[in-house]
Amino acid sequence: MSNLILGIDPGSRVMGYAVLSEDRGKLTALRCDVIRLAHIENHTDRLNVIFDKVTALIGSINPSSCAIETPIYGVDPQAMLKLGRAQAAAILAMKQQGKEVHEYYPKEVKKAITGNGNASKEQVAFMLAKMVKLPNEKLSNDATDALAVAWCHNMNIKGAKTRKQLHQNNKKGDWAAFVADHPSRVKS
């Protein structure tokens, strides 16, 4: 059974999205595309389209989880406000479809993929191409960013499972179990 993650790079003019599948450790980008909104003049109409498109995406793929990038800075306060609203419209669509939403900062995503939180978009795309089976067409930066968010979330899920397993196996203070499991290490 494969794990499907919907990753979103929010935008009020162009929103990237990607569907990442993991099946037996193999990662495949099933969809990587953008929703273009610049032709829609009214910002609130764009938000409605974002909500409707994300709702439709979730309905068509039924992802096991959803991840979205969190905008954190910008030169233009008006642009940041619009970007935050676009993110909110996407999050609301995910929540309305009963999906849990996981947010990741851009530096967190870049660091997870390249090891460098200040990596360029080109470096992120290069590393993703090495780790994920991609569609044949050239991907836009927004679609690649969305795939990066999905990849980061997938690795976070794996890390959480590993941390949980380590914690469950860590029985500090249970000397009787240690002695029973390692009799050769007990000195007489």
C-alpha cells in the first residue's frame, strides 16, 4: 500500500502542488503542477479558486497526509498578506476534507533535502531529481517547491516513526531485561 502526500507551495498568483507516492521505499512524483491564478483580477476570487482546486485535488487523490509551506518573510507587506491568505485558503480546504495539515518553513524544507537551509531552488531541484522518480516534463519552480514540501513531510513521518520505535525500545533501568538479553556481558 502506498503512502500519498499532497504538498503545496502556496501562492496568490501561482500555487504549486505535488503528489508524492511512497511504495516500498520507492518515491514517485505522481503529479507536479501549478494552478495559475494571475488572470483572476479580484484577490478574493483567487482565494475561492484555491479553495475549490485544493478541495478537488484532495477528492481525486485522497492523500494520506497534506503538507504546506509556511511563508515567513517578504519585502512587500501587502504581498505577504495575500500569500498568507492563499495559504489559509489551501489549509481550510484540506481541513474541510478531514485532512491533517503539516506546515514547514522554507529553510526547514531546504535543509531536509540538501543539508543546507539556504540552498538555491536549483540545488533543491537537483537533489529531488536524484531521490524521486519525476514526470518527464520540466517542472516549474513552484511545482518543485511543492514536491520538496511533500518530500520533507515524508521524511518527517519516517523520522517520527523511527524516534517512536527507539523510544519504545529504550527501557532504561530495566536491568533484569538487559541481563536476560545479554548474559555474556554479566561478570560473576
